[in-house]
Amino acid sequence: MATAIEALQPRLVVIENVRGLLSATATRPATKGQRDDDRNPDDATSDPASAVRNLEPESWMLGDDAARPLRALGAVLGDLAELGMDARWIGLPASLAGAPHHRFRIFITAYRQDSVPDASGLGLLARWRDAGSGAGASGNHRAESPGHRPGLARTSWLTGQARRVGDAVRARGEHLHRWGRYADAIARWEHITARPAPAPAILNEDKGPRPAPEFVEWLIGLPAGWVTDPAHGLTANQQNTALGNGVLLLQAFLAMDAMS
């Protein structure tokens, strides 16, 4: 992503990732001729025989890893700063948007102010990899018309969901009968998405029940058929894979609003 940002020079960058961004150690592709000592100065710890860093000295923190004293989020924010971009980040669960599940995600926005000098030429392209000529197969490098992007009519459902977040909702008798202890959470998300919850599972006598793609699609707040429309030609497993790797848009909407 850092390579793409340097090449494209966007004014705004939006990044989403899992909670592990806060805990995973940062890894870097080694530059030819660079030693590990060059990336990790020896004054990072007062005791050369100890791997514990003063920044995070407890044994369960990153301080016990001498070769990687930086978290993944720190590496991302550092690269954005090196590219001349000012960044903000927030972590929030999908349940904060009213969804009936946790799904904690990290969102980062980075932007270039007019007062910040152009960041091209910082060397990321050369440091990370050879970017090549950029030439592709005929017809694959043309400018894309903005007409392919979702228009207001297609995305109005999202603003409707945002307006309904926080409304007082109580589970009805049919919710209690069908969903038991999950009744309040299901009723709230039905109200926010303005559509009833589909059946949660596909029953199969040979393999047992498995998650229904229509229910997963509803769980992340997408309109019916956004991924599961038969016209897309995806199998149930492909649909669940696409949905599992997707972003709960209302969650991203609230994160962007909080950082604006």
C-alpha cells in the first residue's frame, strides 16, 4: 500500500484492518545490503544481554522481542508520516453500529494538507520493490469512468441505517420465540437494516448445518442480493468467503464520521 500511495499520490487514504494490527509485530522487507542492526539500534535497551525494551518492558509485551520492537500499526503510521500524510485512527466494534456481533476493526484515515510538501521521491518505490514500467495489457491501463461507482440511489440505504442507529428497540414475542437470548440484538439489527433476518443456516443431512450466505449478508448490513444474487454466479462457499472478507459499511461510516 505504501508503494501504491507514493506512486498515485492520493489526497486521502482510508485503511481498514483487523484488531491484530494493534498487537502484531511489525515486519519489513529487508533492503539489499541492510543488516538487522541497522533497523534496530543498540541503544534501544540499556542491557545488551536483555531483549526487553524500555518502551514495553513487561514480558508479555513487544519489549521481549529484540528484533521487532515495533507494532504493525506503528509501522503503518510511520510509513504514512514518511509519505507526508497526517493520519488518525480509531478502533471500534460492529456492535457499536448496532450489529448483533462484535467484529472489532481498525480504521485509519490519512490526508495530505496543502502545507505539506509533495512526498514523491522519498524512495519507497525503490526500497520496497521495483515498480516496473507500469505498462499493462492493451486496454487495462485506461482511465476508468466514474460511472462505475455506486450512485446515491444505490447507497441511500446506508444513510438510512445511520439515522436508525440508537433508536430504542424491544424484541417482540416472535423474536423471543425464534432467537431466544439473541432476540434483542436481532430485533435491533432488523430495525437498523430495515429488513427481517433470513434463516441463519442451510440444513444438510450429510454435512450438518452450515452458515447461510443470506444471513451473513444480513449480518454485515448489505442489501439483499448484494453478494448472494444468483446472477453473480457464486457458490455458497464463495459467497461466504466474499462476505467474511468484507467490511461492515455502517461501521466504517461511523468510524469515518468520528475521525472527520
